[in-house]
Amino acid sequence: MTIRHIVSWKLAATDDAERDAAFATMQSELEALAGFMPDDIEHLQVGRNIAYPESNWDVVLVGDYPSLEALERYQVHPEHVRVVQIVRQLVVERSAVDFQLD
């Protein structure tokens, strides 16, 4: 039973250079998490919105986990907790959804 975890964020920065730097930091920090939890993360990718910036969210994380328990371990892993603190400083809004893949 694979669980897909999708998180979207709105960046706090309004300046293009600051937005680029914020995205680069988020992508690097978030994608590195897969290396800390190889048994709990099947796939993890971070992307930046390329269309409709006035209505779409700026950054998205898509992660696949082998079980709900694996997702829960990811949420409380010390490295994830550390990265969350970094991301919170770079964003103004967050939205997430978790669902089971068929």
C-alpha cells in the first residue's frame, strides 16, 4: 500500500533572486531527506511551479512511502524536523494531502 504525500507552499520572497534562492534551498534540503530514510521513502521529488503564478502554489513536494507508518516515521525523523524549520522561514502558506495509491 503506497502512500503519496503531496505538500505545496507559497514562497515568502517577492524578489526573483530571493525566490530562486529559496527554491534552491528547499529543493536541496527536502530531496536530501530520501538519503536519511531509504527504507521509508520510495520516491521524493521537489518541483517549482512553471505556469499561472497568480493562482498556483510556488513549490511542491511529491513523496511516496510504502505505508502510513513509514510516512509517520518520516514526519518525526530528526532530519525532517530540522528541514521543516528551514522551510518555515521561507514560506507563507502550506497545504498538504496524503492518499493511498491504487
